Amino acid sequence: LADVPLRRAVSKLDRSHGIPQELKDYADGVRAMMERPLPDPLGWVYQARIHGFRQHVDPAHPDWDKCQHQQWFFLPWHRMYVRQLEKIIGHLIGKPDWRIPYWDYTSPDEADWALPPEFADPPDPDTNPLFVPGRSPDPLQESDRDPAAALAARFFTTHDNLADDFGSGVIHHPAQFGHRETGQLEYKPHNQVHNAVGGLMENPLTAAADPIFWLHHASIDRLWEVWRADGHTNETDSGWLGTTFDFPDPDVGRKTYKVSDVLSTEALGYAYDDLTPPPVAAPEPLQTAFLAAEALEEAAVDERREPELIGATAEAVPLEPDSTHTIELAKSTTLRLSEEPVVQDAAGPEAFAQAITELALGRKVFLQLENVTGRNVAVGIYGIYLDVPEGERPADHPELKAGEFPTFGLEAATADGGGITQAIDITDVARRLYNEGRWNPDRLQVSFDAERLTSNKNVAGQAVHADGIRVYVV
Ligand SMILES: [Cu+2]
């Protein structure tokens, strides 16, 4: 590592003498920022409003409402924003080498999934600047903090209308809520942790006013480094690299960064204590009857491949808790997969159809919610389930749960005239259904449940729908 100060895991800070020094410094810095009212650009309220404040940008405050979501400036913009906060705090407390700890919820140790204790206790904003009211009292769940799909994403972005990328979809000009694809890291842990923490954190227009926001974003920023250090490559598009953003700066007044300026954390003056990829669960193996294991392995070889659409809903889909929707799956003979040599070898029409199914489920399978929009959004996190037996409740079938849809940023995207498109890796549940002889080659049933509510708990009055649901194999 270069000789730069480290951002450390919050759970590993030295607590042998009580509150760790790094968090005492953070609390002092937050308090000092809170003592600087508007319009001081180094104040807490001003900094939080840079992320979000209201839907229509006020020309008197060109710094506000600048957060980048649902597109590929999400990661670099938040890296710049967190680095500037770190500089402001270092400046105000007279410790320019102070670096923000990160909330290490990707640790396999469940104890690290709870909010760090200093943020919850004492629960009094007058004596504890790290506390804010309204957060969920529950620790993060396994599914909230699981970075497996993000760290398995092969490309920073893709140009294929499927949001299985790491760093979200392409947009040509910065936009606060980009109306485009939410990539795998932005989906989870990012959006999901925002909703799971709740309170100010569940809405991008208030999130940055919660001190835990910044440790969450340090964690997301670290996962970007973990992914890159694990052999992946950042985007090389010159439009992305050359886009600039500017921020108030405690030393030079204003600081302008190009995206290409922030691809090295060392150049920005920090590094992480550990870039080891966290352990993730092994994928469910597919039990094949028609394809040889080697054929499957060969067909699933790691190369860039166009995703193939294998099914879609016929109509728009309301996201109502406990509702079920049908995805018609394509006839096997019409699929591009049917041209693969391993399938052509199959003897007889039944074997041919089964071989195509096995080939499809031997790859990665994604279910994509297309352009979800919502008003009066009362569900914080939807659970998404496959093929729940008729008349039964999804929540009673955790083995059929394929993923979640966290609604962080949904109202803001909708108000800006857009929506959220999100892909969910459903490979494990699809294989489990196949292995148990329950995969229906004609249709897939998708059910939603309201796993966690927002602070706006009127499910009856909410209006959330997707333009459709599609299933792809990659
Ligand atoms: Cu965020």
C-alpha cells in the first residue's frame, strides 16, 4: 500500500478505552459542522443538501441536489462527496490525517451487521451527534448486506439493457436520479442498506443528514476497491472519465474533480485496511439429466455474451404485497440457446427441450424489473419469490425467495420523470426448482411481499408498478 492514511473497519477500531478515537473525532467533526448554520458550505445541513433536499433545484443554491443515482456516476460522485466530507472534518478538528471508518457489514460476523453501538447509544441527539431518531432498531439481515451478486458482476457497466453490471447504467449527462439501470452494487448492499436502516436513510433527500450515511458510503466505496482488486476493470469510456463535478472545499474554496481523477484512492489520499473479498455462498449446483457436466461447464465459460431474453410478462405489473404475476417463458425452439452444439446433440424432442432448459439454468439467470415507478411508496423492501404454490403466502416459503427490491430513490426517480430498472440474480432458486422437478418450462410465477415498510406505512394508498418483468440468461 502507498503511504497514505487508512480507512478502517468500524468494528475493528480499538474499544479497549471506550469510544474509539476515530469515532470521537468523527463526533467532534459532526458537532463542529452542526455549529455552522446555512449558508456556510462546510456546515452539516449544507453538506447533506448537496446529496438531496428537494426535487426542483433552486438556482440560488447550485450545490444542492447533486447526488448521482441509477447510473454510472453513482460510484465516482459518492467517492468525491465522501472524500470532501473527510477533508472538512479533518480541517475543523485540526487533524488532516483523520480518515472515516467504514461500516463493515460485509464481514461474515453477524455482530458487525448491527449499527455500530456509538451511533445508537446514548440515544440523545443533544449529547450524541452520531445518533438520529427514527432508524430501525433491528440489525441488518443477511440479505441486506450480501455483496455476492455485486462482487460477481463482470463488467463496470454493460450496454445491453440488462442491469447485471457492477457500477450501474450508461447516461450521457449527469442527472440526480438517472432514470436508468441500477447496477448490482447500487442495488445491494447500497439501496437495501438505506432501506433497512430506515429513518432519514430511507430517502435520498434526507439520507446524508444521518451520520451513518458516510460510513455506509465508505463501505460501498471500499467494495468498489475490493471488486477492482479482485481482477476487474473500471469503465474506460472517455465521456465517463472526463465528466467533472465540483464541491465546496475547506482548503481551496472549490474543488473540481474529473471522474478519471478519483479512480485511485491513494491519489486522493486514502486507502483501505483490507481489500480481501468477503466470503460468499457457493452457487446452487444444477443437477443435469440431459447435458453432460463438461458440456455445461463449456457452455458457461466466462466470456462476454449477449444476454438472451427467455420470458416476459404480457403487461405492466403492480407491486402489490402478496400479489402474483405470470411470466410466459419462450418456446425452447425459438431461443438462440437452441443453436448451441451441445443442444443439437440431444436425441429426440423432449431431450432437446430439456437440454435447452439445462443450458439456460446452467448460466446466470436474471429477473429484471423494468422501469419501476412509485408514489406514496409504503414498502421499503419487497421480497421477490418464484413459483409459490397457489393460495399460499410468499413469506411462508423462504426457500423460494429470489431477492428483493429496495425502494430507496424510487419516489425521487418517479418525480423526475423516470423510474428504476433492476436486475436480480435468480439462478439459485431457479436451479433449486429444476433440481426438485418443479421448474415449469411454460411459465414462471413471481410473487411480491412487503418485507419491510417505510415510515410512510399506508400500503393501501401506494401506487407502485413496473412496466414489466423480464427474465434473461447471460
Ligand atoms: Cu447512498
